[in-house]
Amino acid sequence: MCGIIGFTGYLDASEVLISGLSALEYRGYDSAGIACFEDGQIAVRKSVGKVAMLADKVSGTLHSFCGIGHTRWATHGGVSEVNAHPHSCGRVTLIHNGIIENYHELAGELAATGRIPVSQTDSEIAAMLIDSLYEGNPRDAIAKAASRLEGAYAFCILFSDIPETIYCIRKGSPLVACHTEDGSLVASDMVALLRYSKDYFVLPEDQIAVLSRHGIEVTELDGTVVTPVMLHVTWDMSAAQKNGFKHYMLKEIHEQPESLRRTITPRTMRCVYRHDDGSCAEYYLPDFTADKIPDSVFQDVNRVVIAACGTAMHAGLMGRILFERLLRIPVTVSIASEFRYENPILDETTLVITVSQSGETADTLAALRLSRERGAKTLSIVNVKGSSIARESDYVLYTHAGPEIAVASTKAYTAQLAAFYLIAFRFALARGAIKAEVCASMTEQLLSTIHSVDDTLLLKNQLKDISRHLVTASNLFFIGRSLDYALSCEGSIKLKEITYIHSEAYAAGELKHGTLSLITEGIPVIALATQSDVLSKMISNVKEVRARGAMVILITKKEAVVEESLYDYRVDLPDTPDLYAPFTAAVVLQLLAYYTSSYRGLDVDQPRNLAKSVTVE
Ligand code: AGP
């Protein structure tokens, strides 16, 4: 996924573009480039590496009031200056986020017109296509190109004979835009525009936005003018900055009490509940009225499918356990990239829950679209307001974690957990699977967990010390049972993606069926033992790995009785009932991964090869 920004107005365009790209760098950081109108010509500057490299190259060399900028996460073609965006052909210069799936076929056709690419990118083919169709009317050329392009795209396009003007179109990849007294701006997400405006609109798919310094005109492909729906960002610029923390990830780990409070509190209301016998009583219950999610969503289904990717999918693993425990209906969790090709069995009695921090993950969006095609009811748990997945779902439960900049998801994950807990409680109450007083008790316990998460952050020095013993590891295991197994999966991806240490999450009871052969002297095993009902079994599993020389880090609770000889390090979580331990244990695993990566001197916020949201397949 790439970062896109465009500006036309009264400010120094290269300054606006470079600062915007810096804000967007978490979306992709292999290479970067800008193209600006200067003295009636289009000047292009590109560089491999971080935006700072491009800034050095650009500083002081351009005098412009209109331009486009791009940070790349390579999909087609290696990391090189020639593959960096913007790409030009004839009178067209563009930047692109997405994947053009039929670019080989198009390249063959275009070669016949003498247009031979110099890069290995699909984006350059798009520039060549638009140029080949351009006869003086940009909208016509773009509309014709859109009818030929297959795949996902968000384009910002300059036409050399129409200065100070930017043309935009999107399909599958995000674009937001705003007009201010400084001029008109467009970007792949609001983080880059917040400095100029909190009011914006999402460019609808297959509509063309024309940005000039005087305003933005949006039209259908046939030229019909449309009025975009305006949205307002509720968070401010500081939410998207480090505010004194060394890394965004550390800041976002520490924001979890607040992000949980913002996600849970607006959905818990003291209300009068009418019992079946007609009596009434006051309870503190989950309430989705403001989210426009009626109880009927939960009453008319007999099966739930959760579809997501990465950490969001791991939140779904926890949701499945909760739902099956409380609702006693079948729940499955699908990796979204698998779901969409496994011909899933869906109908109007299925509730499909998609989970996505960005709301733009291509595979999850495709899973949602397939679910709707098959008649399933769709509810999404999303962090970015107005994102594609949010807009295309029947119902949305927003997590209010605020902007999550670090590639490794932390506060969004625990906010997704909170959403699943609230849905499970309301779902069970709506179906009569639990009584109101039980629902109220669980809801109040969820609220109390916010304080336990706060207390968990106080363990950071202990965790910092423990992580020193992981710095040189090359392989590592996470083991757990039940909720702890679901959490182990999340702990493993957190560690892998920012420390580059290979790790694997394993159901503790499964080790002896093969993987125990990999447990050798000194290999670190992080054992999650927070669930009392399986504690004795977990201790047996810890004995199995200990007997083979593993270095054991035990994450458990004060009351757990475990022989000291079984572990090297023990982390006792703050007091919470077992059901809520995933929230506090998640913070422990996040901090272990963070400090290990930090000690290894790695780029914690922007780990190699990754991007914050994968808007391509
Ligand atoms: C998690 O730390 C990763 N950044 C990644 O697995 C992420 O959760 C996944 O790509 C899904 O992103 P989304 O929540 O924006 O859909």
C-alpha cells in the first residue's frame, strides 16, 4: 500500500507534498517522489529510501504551487528510482496506489503504439494508457482508461497542458480530499490533510475529482456533477504525532486505556430492562443504539463468520471463543484472503463480521463484498471512519482508537477485542442466552479492565529487562490454551513483524504432536497461563518444554501456583477475571516485542517489507 498526496493552491507545493509524504510514510517507505508544475512544465523528483532522502533532493530546487507526491510499497518491480512514482508518458504524469491486474495485456497493446515502458511497474502502464487515450479532454481519457483497467487503483494525474490542476479517480484504493483557503488537497488518508482541514470527503469509486486552487469538482464518469458527502475528523494533529514517545508504537501501547475507554464507554448505558415477567430493573448494559445496530441483527442469525487479516483476524479468534461460549451457535474465523476463494457457505441467516483497523484492506473488503453478494448480513469492526469497509457494511461498530501510525497494530487490536466483548454480551442478551444481571456484571467487568490495562503498563521495566534475553534469539515459541492460544497468535505476529525473529504460536497441547522436536536448549518459550480452567494442563506443557532445556517466560496471574524451577522469568498480570486477561496479557506481549525490537536497533514503527494497511491483494 502506498501514500498519495496532491496539492494545488497558494502555498509552496513541494513543502506541502514533502510534509504530507512524511505523515504518510507509514503507508509505504521503499521510495518516494513528487511531480510539480513549474513555469508551465512538469518537474519530477524521485529517490529510493525514506522521504527525508527525497526532501534533501528537492529542497530549494522547485518553485511550484501545484503537484503530486507518492511513497511506495513495492508490488510490481523492485525498489529503484526508475520504479518510484510519479510515472510519466507524453502529456500524462501520475501516481498510483493499487494493483492493475491486466497491465501485461495493456502493455502489449501500448507497445504497438510505440509506448515502451522504462520501469517494471503496472503504474507506468496506466500512465501510458491514459496518454494514449488523451485527445485534449482529461475526463474522457480517464473514463476510457477506467473502462480498460482491471484491479485496484487510486490515481492523481497531471496533464502537462492543463497546469495547476489535478485529476483523481479511485477504485478499491482510498482517496480523501478537502478544499481550504490555502487551496485543494487530496491524499490516501486524513493524516496528511489534518494540518489543513478537519473537514473532508471520501472520493466515491468511479467518480472523477478535479482539483484547482479555487475548489474541487466531482463528477460521474459521464460528466454529471455530484456533491460529495462531507465528513469531519474528531481527533487532532497531536493524535497523529509521537508526543514525546520514542516511537509511535510505544505511544499507541500507552494510549490503550484511553482508546478502550473511548470504544467501550459510549456503548455502555444504565438502562431500565424489562424482564419476561413484566418486572423492570436498572442495569448497566451494552447499547448499540447510537451505532444503529438493532438487536434484530443478532436475533435472526444462526451462524457467524469472522473474516479479517493479520492482527484483526487474531482479534476474531478471540471473538469466536467468546461467541461460542455465550451464544452456543457455530462461529468460524477465516483469513480473508482464503475466505474469498473457498466458496464459503453463506446465506441470510449468516452474520459475517469483518474486522479492519484501516477499513481498506483489499482482502477483507473483498470478503465483505462476497458476503453481501451471497446474502449474508454484514457487520464490520473498523477504526477509520468513512473507510471502504465501513461504508459497504450493513452495520459498523467503530473502534475509537484514534489514528494508529505504527505498522504493528496495538491499540486497534485491544479496541477490536473490546468491540467483540461488547457484541458478544449484547448478542447473548438479545438472544436470551444470558440474563440481564449477568450481562450487566460482565459489562461492568469489561469497564474495570481498562484500569487493569493501565496497571499493566507499570510492568514495562520488568518487561524491558526480560526482552534483553530475547534480543539474540533466532527462533521462539508462544504457547497457550483457549483464550491464551488465540492471544499467542497475536503475540507471535507482533514479535515477528518488528524484531524479525521467527516465532510460532502453538496450542500448548499440540506441542507433543511434532513441534516438541524443535525445543532445544535455551530456545525461548513464552507460555501464557492466564486461564484457571486449563492451568494444570498448561503447567504440564511448560514442564514438557522445560525438560528439553527451553528458556521459559511465564505470563500468568499472582494466584497461579507454579514451581519456580519451571520458568526463568514470571510476569504476573494485574488482577482480572480470566475472561478479561487477554487485554492485560496483550499489553505484556506488545511491550516484549517493542523492547526486543528496540534493543535490536530496528525501525520499530516501519519494519522492513511491511506497510500499515495492505490495500492490494
Ligand atoms: C498487524 O500488526 C499488522 N500491521 C497487520 O497484520 C494488520 O493487522 C493487517 O494487515 C490487517 O490490517 P487492517 O486491520 O487495517 O485490515
